[in-house]
Amino acid sequence: MVELSTMDWLVLAGFGLLMIGVVVASMRQKEEDTTDYFLAGRNAGWLVIGASIFASNIGSEHLVGLSGSGAESGMALAHWELQSWMILLLGWIFVPFYWSSNVYTMPEFLERRFNSQSRSFLSVISLVSYVLTKVAVTVYAGGVAFKTILGIESIWGIDFFWISAVGLVVLTGIYTVLGGMKAIMWTSVIQTPVLIIGSVVILVVGLDKVGGWAEMERLNGENMHLMRAATDPDFPWPGILFGSFIIGFWYWCTDQYIVQRVLSAKGIQAARRGTIFAGYLKLLPVFIFLVPGLIAHALQAKGLISFDSADQAFPTLVAELLPSGVKGIVIGGLVAALMSSLASLFNSSATLFTIDFYKKYKPESSEQQLLKVGRIATVVVVVLGILWIPVMSLIADVLYEYLQSVQSLIAPGIAAVFLLGICSKHITPTAGYVGLVAGFVLGMIRLVLLPFRDAIAGTPIAWIVEMNWLYYCVLLFVLVCIIVIALSFVTKAPSEDNVKGLTFSTLGKDTMQQVIQGLDKWDYIHSGIILGITAFIYWRFW
């Protein structure tokens, strides 16, 4: 069991009081309508947006899962953490469409570009994926982390995993319901530096313990390379490059979970600069989350620490390496990561349900009714998250693999439809809807067949589960693109009025003027710096 000093407890107590203060302050700013509750009144500045994007992205799958993947497979999964350029794509290219269309949700945007069926279908996909992946992974990994770090097996005869996991969900749910988007955005500003400081401490102490960067590289050997052979069974380089782009584009540019942050901006300029700030922050995870996993592998190779599974790498480093007084900062950072990602998820889920289902079928609802439904929806998602924990604990050995598999099967269809829909005004409503359905169905076929891999071996459909998961992701994307383009030739095209402001060629002059007026040389300079750093990291670890 880890002994926490008085200083550790004081740090944690101070962090908790600061969080409570922010939530109370958010509650005192009365929420008049759904814009206030779901989008913080569309008045967020670039600092808040950038910190919120980063804090929402960083969850226990990073501290636990990414460090675990670093310990097990080295730099292979770093491609997903080198996607600052993808956040820039959101800010520079997609923000003008989303923000000027004045939508609350991504399904609502699809309705304007295609039809109401597309909106409903994307809402269903998003809600199901949130509960089955994001809630489950974050909560489960959080329970594992706290149990490992604190070394507590049980309290009052109850497994400490359940106490910490359920407690985390309930506390986060309370402040999300009470404070709404304002509380989430402002607590992210507090949580982001705490999270970064805690992880940097682990990095510095770990490198010192292992004997420096060169020694860590020597002990990890070939695992230090980003690129693997095209025949690599897990991470072939063509699959990594194209597959990570497809999944990354879906996540950063079309997923409600992330895009809701930029929809809270007070203007296109603030939204873009928020993504630039988030782009800087996104350069950190490879070094503060994945590299600690490499350090843990090196330390275990030298016999200095021991852990049973890769997912215990980061918690073990906290428990074994940190001096008294520092553990409180790191544990505070862990709590910050867990709570901010969960809070963002709860709020996004409530937004999807309230705006895309309840308001759609009861358009006469008052703003106060919608607020009430939004809070109830948040509570329901919290309960579903708790109920899903026992199911996820049964498949804990493949938790991170499960998460990546599901995302690689959901992302291609959505990414293809969004990309084609914005790039060309000739993509028809029917083609967009059929593309969404086709992508989801083809993805779920593989997901359903995976548990029966052995039973179908040697049959004509065996290739569906035997194909590398990244190659299957790329294949899905290409198939959906072909389906959407082909159908657009034989189905009714939308009118010019229906796609006005929703494609590159129909973006209004007013919006373009707003984009151009908000630009200055520093936007270009900072974006260039981010791209340069990303290119250097690829060169260094190629």
C-alpha cells in the first residue's frame, strides 16, 4: 500500500476545493437556455477551448492504456498521439462550417447537409459508442489505476476497484449535472496544468531511475521505432498511416465529444486559436504518457520494478518511484484526467439526446424543459456507465484492443460521409445516408464475428476477421467512399439552397470574410511550429 504524506493529502484537498469552487461559480451563472448549458453560452475564449479539448481527450486510456501500450509495443501507437495537425485541420478547415451553421451537434449538421435520417442514425451510433467504449474504458481503467496506486484491496469487504470506479462516476456526474458546460470548460483549465505537471514528474523521475534516455532506448530496442514492416501482424506501416488518419479524422473533426468544444466559441477566430493551443498541448502525450510506459519496460528489464500486466505500468511507476509529497500531484493529475474526460462525455451524450431526439420530436418544448431533460439524460448516462462496469471487467485483458477495434469499425463510414459531404455539393442526401448505414453495418459484421474467429476459420468469410484491423479500417473507408460516390450519380442531388454554407464551394462570403478578418501572422507561425515539431518527431523515431 502506498503511504501518502500530509503534503500529498493537502495537495489533493486543495485540488478538490478548487474544483468545488469552480462548480459553485458556474452554478451561480444562471443557465437561461440550452446554449448556456450545452455550449457555455457560445462565449468561450481560445484558452478555455484549447484546454478543454486537451483535457477531454486525455483520459485514463492515456494514463493507463497508452502507457501500457508503450510498455508492451513501444512507439507503435504514438501515431494517434501525433495528430496535432488533425486538430489544426479542425480549426482551419472545419470550424467555419460547423460554427457558422449555428448547430449544437454533429448529427444536426448532417441533417442540414443530407437529411433527418442521417441525423438520427449518427446520434444512435454516437450514443451507443460513448456508453460502450468511452465510459466503460475510462471508468474501468480508473478503478484499476486507483487500486494499483493506493494498494487498497477492499474496504468494508467491498473490492476497492468498485468503490473508486463508482465513486468517480457519481462525483463527476454530480458536477456535470449541476455546472453544465461552463463547469466542464473551466475545470479543464485547472485540470490541464495539474495533469501535465504530474506526468512530467513521472517522466523525469523515471528517466533518472532507468539511467537516462539513451539507456531507455537501448533496453527498448526496436520498439523505439514508429514504423514497422508492412507485414507486421499488429502495426503494419501502411495500415498505421492511413488507418490512424481515418480514425483521427473521425475523432478530431466529426465526433461530438471533441467538436462540442469549438462550438462553444464566441467566434470563428477564438475557435481556431483554441485548436492551435490544443495542437501544442497534443504534442505532449507521447512523452508524458507513452514514454513512461517505455521507462516501465526498461525498469522491469533491469529488475527494478515489477508489474503483472502492461496496463499496470503507469500506476506502478507512481507507486514505486515517486517521493513523498509528489504523489499527491500525480494522483491529482490522474483524477483530473478521469473526471474531465468523463464530464465531457456525459455532457456530449446529454446534448445528443436532448437536441437530436427530444427536441426533434417535441419541438414545442420550452428551454427550461430542455434543460431538465438534458440533466436527466446526463444522470441516465452516468447510471449506464456504472451498469456497464461489470461487463467490461470481464474482458479487461483486451480492454485497449477492444477500444481500438470498436473505434476502427465505427470511424470509416462517418469519416467518409463527412469528408465527401463537405468537399462536394454533388453528394446526394440518399448517398450520405446509405453510406453511414453501410459503413456501420460492415463494421459491426466484423465485430460480431470476432469472438467466433476459430469457429469460422477456413470458411469463405474467415478473411473478415483474419485481416489486420488497420487494413480492414482502410478497406471500410474506401468501400464507403465508392458507395457514396456511385449512388450520387443515380440519386437526386440537393438544391443549391439546401447546401448553402455547408460545402467548400458554397461557403458564404460573410463567413469567409469573418475567417479572413480573424487571421494574423501568429496563426500561421504557431501552426507552422506545430507541424514542424510533429515532422521532427517522425524523423527522430522513424
